[in-house]
Amino acid sequence: DLIAKLGAARKAAATAEAVKKAERAKLDTLMKATLSKYEKSINRLLTNFGASFSIEGMGANIRGGAARSEYGLLLRGKTVALEGGPPSFATALSEGDKRTLAFAFFVATTLEDAELSKRTVVVDDPMCSLDANRKQHTKAVLKRLHAGAAQLVVLAHDPYFLRDLRDTLLKADQAAQISLLQLVLAANNYT
């Protein structure tokens, strides 16, 4: 009886392993398609920002039980290593480029969110360390986010950028409800 139970358990384990492999293959296919779409969207944003780099080879792995994306960096036609030896991610990009890359990832995933129309999107100082071209494109991207989200909150130190953003949004939709708030220092270091 124990031998029969062992045989049944081994058969069940083999069946479960086959199901696991089949589901893993489906997940891998879905992740490749999704990440390919994000890679194209991110690179399109980077091009519009005037970045001299792009991402390449976006893929996924599931190490340690959690899914994570991996990608490479293509800088002026050359592949940059993720770590080690010069140049690397840490040394190849300026602070503005690093912020641009992070912002492109954020925008690409946010614009693809099926629930975006129900979300409040908060963007903190999106134009920090950006040149004039990137600031202009940042306004265009924020306009798209504003049009798609339930609410857009933009925090910034540059009042002129905020004024220009407000004017851009109102030009696109004169009925848009836009509020400008200024935080000021109060007693005992409160704001």
C-alpha cells in the first residue's frame, strides 16, 4: 500500500511539475511581450527627451521567488555594463540622465496603467537637473498624464515651470480645474 501511495505521489509530483513548467512558459511569454512594449515606450520617451542613451535587452528573471526586470544601457552606440569596470551605470550617466531614465520608466508604466483614469498621480520635481528640451518634453508628458489620470499633482521648486505647465494644461482644456499652492516656511520650521 505504501509503495502504491509513493508511486501516486511521484506521478502527482511529475504532473504538478509539468503544469508548473507550462505556466512558467506562459508567464515568460507574457513578460517578454509586456517588457518589449515598455522598452519601446521608454526608448521613445528617452528619444523625445533628447537623451544620448537608450535601454536594450529588457527581460525578466524570477530569482528568489520575485519577478524583476533586467535591461542594458546603450550609450552612444556602446553597451554599458550594469556594474564593474569602466564605464558602468554608476559612472556613465549624469544626474540629469539618471533622472530622465527614472522618469521615462515611471511615465511608461503609468501611461500603461489600465486604472489610470481612477488614479491620482503625484510627480515630485520632474524637471530637476533637466535642460530646456527635456523641460519642454516633460510638460508634454505631464499634459498626457493630466489628460489620462483622475488627478495630477506636480510638486516643484520652479514656479516658472509650474506657471508654464498650468498655461499648457489650460490651453488644452480651458475647463480644467487647476489649483496652484505655494508652501512657505512658518514658525518652528513648519511649512
